Amino acid sequence: MASPRAWLLLAALLAGNIALALGPLFVRLADTGPVSAAFWRLSLALPFLVLFARIGGQPLRGIPRRTLMLVALGAVTFGLDLASWHVGIERTRVGNATLFGNAGSIVLLVWGFIIARSLPRRLEILAIVSALGGAAILMGRSLEISVTTLIGDLFCLTAGLLYAVYLLTLQNARGTIGGWSLLVWVSIFASPLLLAISLANGEPFWPTDWRPIVALFISSQLIGQGLLVFSLRHFPPLIIGLALLTQPAVAALYGYLIFGEALAFIDIAGMVMLGSALVLARVARRDDAPSTAATLDATPPTPLGEERP
């Protein structure tokens, strides 16, 4: 029988994923523009991230210049990732947005065997084929709805690709300065970029109703990440990947209940295929961890951004 601690860790893992799955809901409900919501999400969370870094004894000063330059580069990628994802959330179904935002797992898998100059194995081939098939089904269905939803899918897919670049850029910096400290500096560098993009787009910037914005940064930046940081190191990649699938399931549920985004059988089939690919990619990437440049430890997206996107 599992110990109470094991059940607590599992509950934290699932609750963290559910909290992150609520992020697209609050982006939709916010009366700011989507990129403005991303700016508030990072900037409001910054004081809490500083507190977490100090509690964890992680350095906020005296960071090597080279490391700081890499963090700045990664933060720009992360800012563009958030901007693209939030724009996509408003243009497609929230279940699609959650799945495509996690496309970085497939990219990291492919990057791993490119760097290793080796052919993909059966599990890797299955993950790639499943991802392509699921993505084709979901994008085809989006095009049947409207061109706008297809464009939303592409924005979210772009966000997933940018997130993979972000993780690869900062994979060594995390070990140098710590996860929470890294998040502080990423937020410092990414927030002005998001502010500039939102103002250049002429988006509504100041919320008239702060509740969705506050709920967004609490669910995505504090509760979701905090619970995942607490729990993810204790699970194998298969369990982490399966827990990840609670995000699109929760998103599809409230997409139907709140926004009337009904799913046909073919939509569910596409989501199952793409979701299965994410799980397989995570498992395959962990199996290859000692020999590939995609090694990001057992919790790749956790302290850097979000277990999506």
C-alpha cells in the first residue's frame, strides 16, 4: 500500500497540472489584451519569486556575465513564447491550445537524436508519427470551424516550439543559479518585452477587473509551479507525462462548459494521439538523457516556466 507521503506527492502533481490548465481560462476572461495578460502574469508574480529564491538560498546577485546573457536570450524566447501562446488561446479551442503549447516535448525529442546523430528508435518514431497525426487531425478540424481557429492553433504550436528553444537555452543556467533565481531573472528580462509588444499592438493594458489577472498569476505562476516543484522530482517520466494529460482534459471540459467548445469523436481521437505522443516523447527523452543534449532532468519545464505550455 502506498504511503501517505506518496499519495500527497501524487495529489500535488495532479493539482499542479490542474492549476496550470486553468491558465487559458483566465486569459480568455481577462479584459486586457492577451499579451498584456502575459505581462501582468509575470510582473505580479515577480515579488513572490524573489521571496521563493531567498527562502531557497539561491543567488540573485553576483551571477556570471555569460550566464546572465544566456538568461536574457532565453527570457526573450520565453516572452515570445508567452505572447504567441496567449494570442493563440483567444483564437482556438482551449484544449488545442494546451496540447499545442506542449509541442516542445516532441521538439526536444527530435533535437536529442539530431545532436546524437542517431536514428530514432521505435518509441521515438511512434511518438513523432502520433504527434504528426494528432496535430493534422486537430488542425484540419480547426480549419473546418474557421481560418481563425487554425491561425490560433499555429500561434500555440509556435509557442510550443519557442518553449523548447527556451528550455535548451537555459538548461545549464538552472544548475548554476537555481530554478527560482532563474525565474526571477527571466521575468525581469521578459516583462519589458511583453509590455512593448502589448503597447505596439494597441491592446487594452490596464484591467478594469483584476480578478482574472490575479487568478492567472496565482494559478499559473505560484500554485501550479509551486506544486510541481514540490512533487515532480519524485516521479518517473511516464507518470509525469500521464499527469500532463490532465491539462488538456480539464481545458477541454471547461472549454465545453463555459465557452461551448464541443468536441466531436474525431477531435477526441486527435487529442488522444497528440497527448500520447507527449507521454511517449517524455519517456523516450528520459531514456536517452545521458547521451543527448536535450537532457533537462526529470522536471524540464517546472521552475523555468510551466508544465504545459
